[in-house]
Amino acid sequence: MGASQAAERIAWTPYSRKAIDIAEARSEQHGSDRIDCQDLLIGLSRVGRGVAAAVLTDAGFDPATLDPAPADT
């Protein structure tokens, strides 16, 4: 199965979709056509809900250390 076929089969949650939207907006604001790890971490933490956000919060992750201005979505 190719990567694009696998991506179509992923059951995205509303939180994961929102995190990716935030990451994509941040990436575009910085002039990139690719979402990198930093974009994803910030997106996941800015959602504020879900397992990923809880894990990042518990670990002490602060998105402001990577990106002082949130992306508008």
C-alpha cells in the first residue's frame, strides 16, 4: 500500500484534523509548503484537547518557546 493510500485510510479525529490545520497555517505563514515537526507540535498543543495535547502539557511543553504568535485558522 502506498503512502497516499494509507493516508486515505487513516481515521482522523476532529482534534487531529484541527492540529493539522493549525500546523498547515503556521507553515504557510512562514513561507513553507511543508509541515515540519515544529509545526505539528505547535498544532497539537494549541488544540488544547485530546491525548497528544495532554501528553505535551504533562511534559511541560510550551508552544510559546517555539512560536510566540499563534496561527489563525
